Amino acid sequence: MNQHPTTIFSGTGNPQLAEAISRYLGLEMGVAKLWRFPDGEKCVRVESDVRGHDCFVVQPTCAPVDENLVELLIYLDCLARASAARVTAVVPYFGYARQDRKDAGRVPITAKMVANLITAAGADRVLAIDMHAKQLQGFFDIPVDHLTAEPVMIKYLRKKAIPDLTVVAPDVGNMKTASRYATALGAELAIIHKRRISGNEVTFDEIIGHVEDRNIIMCDDMISTGGTITGAAHLIRQRGAKKIYVGATHGVFCGQAIEKLQQAPIDEVIVTDTMRQDESSKLLKNLTVLTVAELLGEAIRRIHENESLSEMFEKLSKA
């Protein structure tokens, strides 16, 4: 058993989630003071004694991405210099994950750069949920625990007991995810063939599978601009689908996403609280937000106690 006390700190990215994790674990939040110098620079002072503690910093690097990322780095450095026994960066939403390769000349691999920054700042371990690309784990030279919110989504969808259900992959890249959902929910599987015309324009040509007179679930790791998921929803409704449910771990909702989702034939949009929603998301009346606090809390407990996370997911998949 790990003899080091556990202390959880929260950045300003999503304090509500950090507080929910602390309540699940029955812990009081670590106390820290954050302020700015007159020129805008952030500074953090940890008020709690963390010498020899197992510390976890909950901070999604969502919008404003650079602000939240730098704040995370400052927290990590502060705790490492305060002689914490171990510092874990809990990053429910990992920003800069899209830039994971050189797909053109003279561009950075920013995901690797951010991984290096987190390590250099003093993190001993990283805990994240549904990174945009799973290979990002290999960018770190420290242990990475990569969770998925699928058990949270599947538990909610099972309770709804949706009849005549088909899980649709909105593009080929989501086939494996859709297949897991279909298996877990006892549903049929369909795939949409998407063709990209330009960086911000796609067409949806054909559906492989049966959607007519079926209730539909589409799940993805994130809803960003909403173009893919809403385009797929329009095509599915044209082909005679009944109710359409859309799920995503991260509700990024940037650009015209809210407006697109409002106009799309979608009955319910389901996301998790990996990132805090702003006021604009309240305009989406069919939005449901599920919490990942228990998922992260249990993972933190197991990391602290040196227990298996694989066993946790085996139990969740059977629940």
C-alpha cells in the first residue's frame, strides 16, 4: 500500500470536475493561490504542505488552450519544487493532440512538444481521457494512463433501453469505436463513407448498413466544429432513421458548432464534463452532460494504491 498521502489540486480549467473527484475520494482539495503579475504572468503558490505527498493536478488544456497549458506547467513545477513524492498531471482533455505528425512541409509536431513540456515541468505521470490519437502515449517518456469514457457513455445508453438500435460510425476512422458500442449495446452496426474535399469541407456519400426505421447512435472522441457529426445526421435522417443520438467524450463546441447542432436532426447530444461548458452551450436544449468524476477518481485511487487500471475497465464493462 502507498504510504504517501494523496492531495488533489485544481487549475482554473475545470474546478468543478476536480471538486467532484475529491468528493468521490473523500478528500479535501489541496489549497493553492494563483495570481497574475501586472504584465499578465501567472504565478502559483501551494499553501498546503505537500512534502512526500502523491499529488494530482486536474487541468484540461481546453480553451483558452495556451492559458490552461501554461497554468498546468506552472502547477507541475511548483509541486515538484515543493518536494512532492510524485506529481501526476490529470489532463481530462489533452489539447494540441491533433498536431501529432508532419502532414506538410515546415510544420511542427506540437503534440510531442507539449509532451516534452509536461515532462520537463516536473510531471512523473500523466492521466488523460480519450486523446485524439492513442499513439500520443508514445510521445511521453513517463508513464501515461489513457482512459476512455466509453463505460460512462455505455452505462447511460443502456439505461435508456433504446429499441431498434443501430450504431453508426460517422467515418471510417470510428469503425472500431462504433463496433465496441454495438457489441456492448447489442445493436446493429453501420458506417458512413465520408470524403474530404478541403480542410473544412466534406461530403457524405453513402451508408454501409441499415438505418431506415432504426434509432441511431453516433459516438466520437470529440465534437469540435460539428461538421462531421451534423453532416452524418442529415444523411441518416434522409435515409429514414427515427431518433438520432450523438455522443462524444469532449464537447469542444468551437466555431459554429452550437448553431449546426441546433439545426441538425439530432434528438440528444451527450458529452462528458472533461471540459467546462460555457454559456453558449446552454442554448443547446438537447444537451446532456455526464460526469467522469468517478472514472477519474477510481483511476487516481488505483494509481495511488498501485492497483491495476485494466481490472477497473473489466469491471466497468461488466457493470
